[in-house]
Amino acid sequence: MNKRQHLLVTGAGGFIGHHLVKRLKADGHWVRGVDLKYPEYEASDADEFEVLDLRELSNCRRATRGGLDGVYNLAADMGGIGYITAFHADIARNNILINAHMLEASRENGVKRFLFSSSACVYAQGKQKDANVVALREEDAYPAEPEPGYGWEKLYAEELCRYYYQDHKLETRIVRFHNVYGPLGTYEGGKEKAPAAICRKVALASKGEEIEVWGDGEQTRSFMYVDDCVEGLLRIMASDYREPLNLGTDELVTINQLVGLVSGAAGKHVTIRHNLTGPQGVRGRNSDNSRLRTVLGWEPRIMLEEGLSYTYPWIQAQVSEAGKSAKKRDFVAATA
């Protein structure tokens, strides 16, 4: 995909979608961005940006008009573990509608290639009960036992992509994200992922103060910096591989270790208070990148400590600015 192309990014107002639009424009492509909202922290680089509810088929038809070379379908109702465990019906319904309608509209409008953003939440929960988890291979999604709600709809949408290739020859690509983080991402409000939440908590804490961590902190995850995510998306879209591919790092850390790395990036020691009643998801999850390396000859390279050195300062600046704004509002209210 080296020549200039006409591309659509759905979810372009969100974290990964916004970064992807910036990269596609830097590479010289024409890009239409679509989302329910505009990007929160800076203006979009997209040639066109349309606010559309992609749960509606008519809006999906509008989004995919014009003979597009490719669709990066990143639009989704999603968030961190607290969010996806609390709203199974809404999340499943919203995402099934988005994905089914985007596939059908892409078929109708002759889109040449369609990339679906799936998730590591499709993996069987029974294979993720140990913190020292065996890294998950793509075939470990079956026999099916995904996360309720969010994981089930992602797994079904993967099958739907296969059906659209089998029945209609729509070229589909499927990527399974493993915990993406970086600047310009959600860091508060309940939809943030663990790295952003920990960065926010550390930024708000004074040296030596406690921050809360859900569970005992020994649950494990791998985390991928957003630049690696975007690079992987471009490579997977350009590949000839139609089956699901993991996109993540295989650098497994505990949440307690994540706190330590964020504290190091902040230059600030904090202590941990474990909330054993808070949701924590599966006990361990890691990405097996063997197939990714075979298919692409590449895998994510940015280690967590390096990625946090870029992410923490951005979140710290947002927290600081929000604090200044709150103090200004309080002063105005007190003097009114």
C-alpha cells in the first residue's frame, strides 16, 4: 500500500484512530475520518471528518462512499476493565451493529480492503487463570470462552469478516489488539486502560502517598505503545493474510510492576493500596507474536519503560492543567 490511497478511518475521534489518521496523512494518503465525536485533545489531520453514528446502516453507507481503497474499522464502544464488565448488553449491541453495518456498507460501496479491530478479549478465559500465563496464540480463541459482552461480540465479528470474504470476496484483515497506551488517550472517566489510569493516579499523588490498584496487583498483562500499534495496522492491512493476528508485545509485567515503572517515569515514589473488590479481569494475558513475525517479519519494538517515558509527561501535563482550571473556577466562584 505504497501509492496514494483514499482511506476511511472509523473511530477517528478516538485514541488509536487519531494516531492512525496522523500517520496515514504523513504517508501521503487521502483520509476520511468518522466518529461520534471529534478528537478530544487536538484537531484531526483528516481531509474530511464527519460525525456519524455508525450503528445506523445509512451512516455507514455515507462513510464508505466514493470508491475507497481501504477501511480501517476502529469504531467501537469500549473502555477499561471497569467499563467492559459493567455494560455487557449495551457494548455488545452497539458493536455488533457497527461492525455488521460497516461490513455490509463496505461491500455495497465496493471498498477494496477492510480491516477489523478485534481484541485479546476474544481469548478463552480458562487459558488466562495464571499470572504466569502461557502467551496466547491465535488458535487459543477456541474452544470459545471469551470475555462476556465485549469479547463475544469481537469474536463473532471476526467470523463475520470471514463470511464476507467467503461469500462476497471482500478482502478482510483481522487484528487482535493487546492493551494499547500512549499520549492523546483517555486517562480518566472510567474508560481509560491500566497504564493511563496508573499515570493519572501517580500524577495526582504526592511523593510517598498511596494510590489504589484493583486486585492484589499481581495480575499480569503486556502493553503496546501506540506508535507500534499504528505501524502494525499498516503492515497487516498491506499483507495478504486474512486470519486473525495478535498485535501486542510479549513483555509481561504485573500491575504492581507497572506502578513501579510509572513511578520511575515520574521520578516519584508512591505506595500501593490494593482494592481486592475492584474488577481485575483475567489473571494473566500475554501475546504470542510467533505468527506476527512469520507473516510480517516484524513485531512491536518499543519497551514499556520507554513508552511510559513519553506517556507519563503528557498525562501529567493534562492533570496539571485540569488542576489549574479547577482552581481558577473555584476562585471565580468565591469572588462572584
